[in-house]
Amino acid sequence: MPLEPKALIETEGEELEELRRVEASPRDEVNVLRVRVESEDPFARDLDAIGLPLAAVPKQPAPGPVAPRPVSAVEALTFAFTPERWALRVTLASLWLVIPVLGPLAVRGWASEAHVRLARHHPDPLPVPRWRDLLHYARRGTPSGLVSLAAASALLTTLAFAFFVLNAGLWASVLAGGPLAIGLLVGGVLASVTLASLVAITSNAVLTRAELGRSLAVALASGQVWPLARRGVARVLWSLLLFTLLAAVCLGLGSTLLCVGALPAWVVVEVGASHLRHQLYQRQRRLGAPAIELPDAELLPSERHLLAVGRLEERAR
């Protein structure tokens, strides 16, 4: 069913005169965001004069794919290597990881920013990480970080349950044998796989909503998680499993470089995970999943600083 255009928002005075967001129907396989700015506000006028995007949204966003592309775990894992000067971006983000708690959250927020920009078809989906943006990204990464922690706890609990049931089934098979023991073993395996799968698809949906919605309230909105999680379950599970295996190889290779390589490897995996969720979300949307409303775009702290000192146009080049 085609999506209804979002309401026109009108403001007065020095605020933006008009901001209209048009979202294409699922049949178009792409969501298009058009932003038109006509304002006397100096901040918006300066951005418009130098041809820069208002609040990090390009004035003419790059069009989405003409035809749907298959979900690729390899493409997701290699996404961090696609931008210009990718080595600089990965290295700077890796330096954040040496900061306890704040650093990992900032990397998670940086990856979340990439997810939002991918959803908007931004021409530069993975911005250069800057120290001035560290706290901004840490706040951005907190919702998805909390969700990841809860998902990891649920998965570990499921694995512990699976180990207990399998251990009990094996001992029952050895000591008693018979169909009852075999049934207990098979039932334990099926229950463990079902629980693990349920945790995986639910956590993927909640993480997607946390990254795109930028808040726990959006991530855990009542009645919104399952309609997204239940779309394309088989593809989601297969993609998550394949990505997990590739990520383990990437982290293992990184750890062999005197453990220092584990930092950039972790950055690559974090960014790749967000890219994979983007791919899965686009596929789930084509299958009829409800759309997640993107928050209002905003300039990064570093971009606001460069605008204040008159160097934002130089950075855009």
C-alpha cells in the first residue's frame, strides 16, 4: 500500500518557511527525500549560498537503486572501505576505541549516523570522524548500545539454556536410552534453535529502530517491533549468521597484528553491521514492513564550528 505523503510543516518568522518530506511508495523500491529551503534565517541562508546540505541533508539526494539489490553480508563488511580516504576514517574511529565506555559508544553512534545517511541516500554516508563530534556520536550510540547489551544477555541466556538441555539429553541417552531420551535431546535442540532465532530477529529489528529513530522510545515502541521483525525471517537469520562468521574471521585476522589490528577490525565490523541492517530493512520494507520515521536532520558539531569560522565550504570541497 503506498505511503501517504507526510504533512507539510509551516513555520513563521526566521524559521524555515517550508519543509516537505516526500516518501515514495514501496513499489518504487526507493524512498526519496526532497528538501526545499526559502528562509531569511542567516544560518540556513549561508548554507544555501555555498551549496551545502541543510543539516547534513543533500539538496539533491542521490537517487536510490533502480532495482532491489540482494542482501550481501560481504558488501556490508566491506562498506567501511568504500569511501574516499577510508583508511583515515577507520584509523580515526579506531583511536576512539581506546577511550573506555565513551569510545565504543561513539563508534556505535558513528555507525548509526551512517545508517541514517544510507536511508536518506546521502552522497557521503560515512562522514570523517572528528574529535569535536565524539560526545555527539556517544549520545547517538547509547540507545543502540543498550539494545546490543540486552540482546547479548538474552542470547547468552539462550545458549546457557541450550547447553543445559543438551547436556541433560545426552546424559539421559547414555544412562537410560530409549525414545524418551532421544525425544528430550531433539526437543532441546529445536527449542534452543527457536529461542536463539527469536532473539536474533527481534534484536535486529530493535537495533534498526534504535539507529534510525535515535532513541530507546522509538526502538521499543509498543506494537512496532514485531511487524518489522517478522518480515523476511529466513533471509534475516541467514544474513546474520553469515555476517557473524565473516566478522569473527575479520576480528581474528586483526588480532593477529599484535592485537592492535583488532581496533580497526572492530570499527569495520560495527560499520558493517549497520550497513547490513540497512540492507535488511530495505528488503523488509519491500515485503510490507512499516516505515521508521527518520528524525530531523542536523549538522554535526564539527560542521557547525566550521560554519561559524567560515570554513564549511572549504571542507565540502
